[in-house]
Amino acid sequence: MGREPGEVKPRGQPPQEPVFRAFHAPALYVYPINEYLQVNEDMAEPFNALKSVIEGATLPENIPFLPAFNAAQMFHSKEQILEFQNGKGIRFLTQYSQAPYPVNNESLFYTFQGMTNDGAYYVAAVLPVQAAFLPANGNPDTPLPADGVPFDWENFENTQQHFNLVKDKLNAADPQIFTPTLESLDSLIRSIKIK
């Protein structure tokens, strides 16, 4: 399988067994903005939207995100502006989907979307993360943890209510309850330096 343009593969040996099952593999992407715009000038809008978010604009319904997924951003939570060695961006938790299903540990992920200070590079990270109050996956038969938020499989029109309740619960959760902790993922992002 080929790599996404701009994808950076970490060096070293990965663990033999994954710590937990996740839909998204950990990945770091670095996109040269001017080259990207030469290929797709329509990307100027999301690049500018991200720059506005980084500069303190009100968060849009969907935070700009790369790499492009063939799915929609269902929600975002735990938003925080972070600086890395030579840039700045926003980190948040999210889940993408093509159909209604519950927020779950297999699909939830931490992402960072940022730019270098000189505006030359777009930096994105996709890192799996879990919370104990979420079900293991989005299957209807998967047990819901005692403190989890139920999903109404009979009435999909209630899906947004589910996302809102989970978003509120994620936002209220201590950053230490996540696996890995949000602090450890934030530290990883802060260590990035693009040359």
C-alpha cells in the first residue's frame, strides 16, 4: 500500500502487538502548502480557515482537517491551541463517519492540525485515543460501559443528540483518563520540528 503525499513514517520498530484496536493508524503528515496549492487551489480556503482558527477565530462547525477522508467530521471536542517547535495549531478529538453510529474507542482519534510559523508547511497528526466510558466499537451488539452514552439504533434522527452528549462528556473528562493521556499526545506534538 502506498503512502499519502506528505506522510511521514516514524523510524524504529513498532510494538509487536497494538496496545488497543483502532481504525486509524498513528500517522504524521507534512504538506508543503505552496506545492499543495499548485495541485489544488481550492485548498486555499481550508488553509486560510485553519490559520484563522489558530489566530483565535470562533471554531467552525467542522475544523479544517487533512488528510482528506471519504467521510464527515461528526463532532470535535477537547479543542486546544498548541505550539510545536516552529509552528502552531489546534488539537482536538473527533470521529469521522459515512453513516450514523455511536462514538466509540475504535473510531475516536486525537488530531493536530497546524502550520509552521513561516506558513510553508501544514502539519497534521492522526493518533488513536480511547476513553473508558466509550464502547469498544460501533457495532450494535457491543456492550455499553456503565457510564457510557447510549446510542438510539432505532431512531437515527437522534444521532446528533448522541454526539452532543458524548462531546460534553469528553469535554468534561480529565485529560488523564484517556489512553494515551492527552498530555502525552500534546507533548509529542510540542516536540515536532519541521526543517
